[in-house]
Amino acid sequence: MVRAYKFLLICLLIASCDRHTSQIIHQAELLVQEQPDSALLLLQGINRHYLSDEKLARYALVYSIAQNKSGIDVVSDSLLRIAYSYYNRHPEDSLYARSQLYMGSYYIMVDSTKHGEDCLRTAARHAKEHGEYYTLYLALNRLSASVRYSDAPQAVEYGKQALQVYSEHCPHIITNKIYLLLDIGDAYVLCNEVDSAILYMNLAIEEAKAAGDSCLISAVLQDKSLVYTKMEDYRQALSLVKSAWETAPVKNLNLASRLASCYADADSATQARELFKTITDVGNNEQKYLAYQSLSRLAAKEQDADLSLEYTDSAYECMERMYTSLLETKAAYYQDLIQQETKNRLQETEILHKRILILCCLMLLFFVVMIGVYTYINIRNKTKRRLEIERERHLLQEQFAREQHDRELAHKNAQLAMMRKMVMEKYNFHKRIEEQNKSGRHITLAPKDWKEISAFLDVTSDGFPKRLKETYPKLQEKDYQFCMLVRLDFSIKNLANIYGIAEVSMKQKLVTYKERLDIPDKSISFKQFIANF
């Protein structure tokens, strides 16, 4: 029994942990859109090997979304595919569309464009059918980005649909709407519809100015400058980038690189060279690589072959450092992955041992429960048999009591009948009634007669006279005598003859006595009340 209690305690702890884990995953799901880093921290504290299939799929999907939102490049789909495979078997689940959305995004990232676009279309269709508008907006937006270079008109259409869904159904975040407008404008550029592109760029600028966000305004101006660069209107492009530079609260190196490129396109080599050299001093390897490439082109344009070659060598060194850094990052990632897999293997072994222990405890608990059930059923059957015996005995006692009562009642009725006959014979009522008719006097009973009647009723009716006087102490002696005659069950006619009154008067006398004794049950007569008293 002690082991059984321990097992029950373990089960309670597991159930408590399971509820706690579900709450953590739910909390991470609420945080993943706005605070993905916090969501990752929450999820990293969960041991996923203890999760059920449903909870593991939900955990995997939320974790993948958090990684995506945090800007972490995921080079393996092992975790995301758990969610994708589970929700493919449960398309009725509310997370089905999002699993398709993020699997599609992963496919596109690893250049499986066709599979990715199929997943995104499935996500969009399912989200539209079930009113999941934010997921629908994301799917359409990513479809627009995916087909931009292969089918620019379709990219425009997807972008417009995403903008409509976002404007009508999603909580408005001005940044999202502005970048939607910019994406549509970029797609129009690829369609060679410059006027439409500029129209959407201007709408984005108006939204950014309405928001009063100088960073957004600067970003939109940079994007618009790319349209004029494509049109080879380098002066207008340079003017827009200068405005972006002046508007930006922080002069970052990407903006400086864009301004330098516009200076170079507009034949302002001196300003371009100064900015590119600034970037080569303080930028990261990627920024330095692009700056050295641009400086090499400027030197070649000025026909300075040696300087151009020098800048090219510097760009190559930056590229080598970039790839070295990337390889080191990947190596560290895979090392962490191997360590995590080793840790997971150890945890799986530990889980297997615990499952075996739990199985043994379950078997022990099963036998204990079976013994308990057998004992309970045995006790219940014995109790049931004892109750049945007691019930039968009680029924027999009741039957015997009823029969005894019936015998006593029959005996008393016989005695009463004998008494009535004795009284009638003793007092010769017929003769007295005739004498009463002649003399006009009432029949009277002597005190000795009343004593005999009282003694008889006292013996045959459980002390009727005494009980009557105790219950109704305010009655007079003649009232007690009348009640004793009624108890002897004389008919109304005989009572009327005894008292020398008409039968109607005797009936009224009985009603009067019923009111005098204040009998509560109005449905019974005075004679019935006295007979049952």
C-alpha cells in the first residue's frame, strides 16, 4: 500500500507538471509575436521528451516561430517538421495554417521554392476559410516576396490582397502597413510600371509622415530612391537619399553605403570615396566587402588599375573573413546540436527507465486495486444479504403485528357486540321504550350500570374512559357517559331511543360533540373518532 501511495504521488506530480508545461507553452505563444526572445527563454526551460504528441507539436511550432521572429537562421527543419507532420494529420486544428506558413517559409529559405509556395497557398486557403486573418496576411505577403522575381504581376496581386486583409482585419501596426506598400511598389518596379511603383512609394511616405517616425520616413525615402536608380535618374535618386540621410536620427552604415552608391552613380566620386572609406574603417566584414567593391569600381572608372586591384584584394580578404566567420558559426551550431542530441539521448534513456518503473508501479497498483475491489464487492454482498435478512424479519414482524392487531380488534368487536347484547337484554330497551311512550319519561341508567360499562371499556378498550378524561378534562360526567355509549357502537336509532329524542336530534347531538371536542380532521365523524380513539 505504501508503494501505491508513492505511485499516486508521482502521478499527481506528473499531472501538475503537465499543467504547468501547458501554461508555459501558452504563455510563450502569447509572447511570440511581440517578444520572441522572451518566448524562447520560456520554451528552453521545457524538457520536450516528456510531452505528448499534441503538446510537442505545439511546442515545436511556437519555438520555430520564436526563432523566426528573433532573426535566428534555422539550418535544420527537424523541430519544425514535428509540428508540420502532426498538423498535417490534424487539419482541423487551429494551428494547422501556421504550421503550413512557417514550413513554407523554411522551404523557400532553403531554395525549395515550389514546396514552399505550395505550403503558403495551403496556409492562405485554410486561414481564409477559418477567419485567421493575421496568418492569411503573412501567407500572402510571403507569397508576394517569393514570386516577385519569377512572376512580378502575381507578386503585385498577392501584395494587394495582403494589404487589404491587413487593413480590414488585423491590428494596425504602421510599420507593417508601410512595408506592405513598399513591397507592392518594388513589385511594380519589376513589372516596369514605374508610375504605379512611385504611387505606392508616396503612399508609404504619407503613412510614415502621419506616424511622425523619422526612421520610417528615412527608410521609405531610401526605397523610393531605388526606383529612380532603376530609371537611371541618378540625380533624383541622390536627392532622395540625401533627404533620407538628413531625416534619419541615426546615421547607420547601411544608409551611408546607399548614399555613397548614389554619389558614385551621380559622378560625385569624391564624396562617394570619403563615405566608402569611412565604412571600411568601422563597418563589419560584409559592409567592408561592399565598400571595397564600390571603391574598386570607382578606381576602375578613373582608370587607376593598381588602386582598383588593391581594393579588390581588400574586398576578397573581407569575403574570406565573412566565410570563415560563417563556418565558425555553423561549426559552433553543429557542436551545440551534437551536444544537445547527446543530452537528449541520455534523457531518453532516463525516460525509458522511468517508464519501466511507472509500468511496474501501475501493475502493482492494478493488483492492489483488484484486491480492494474484490474485498469491497465481498463486503457489499454480505451487507446486502444482511440487510435483506433484516428486511424480511422486519416484514415478518410487521405481518405478525398486523395479524395480532386484527385478532385483538376482532376480539374487542366480539366483546363489544356481547356487551351491547348484554346491555340490551339487561335493560330490556323495547319494554322501556314502550313505557317511555306511555309515561313520556327518558330511559336512565343507574350509577352501578355506568360503573359496569366503564369497567368493561377499561378492560376491552385499553382504558378508554381514563384516556378520554385525561385528554378532555373539562367535559362533564354525562359527556363521558355519552362517549362510552358511542364507543359501544350503538346505532343512532338505539342512542335516540335511550335518550328519548328523535334520530335527527341525535345526529345533531353527534355534530355538537364533534365541535365540542374540537376534532381536527373534518373528514371523519364523531362516531369514527370515538371508535379510533
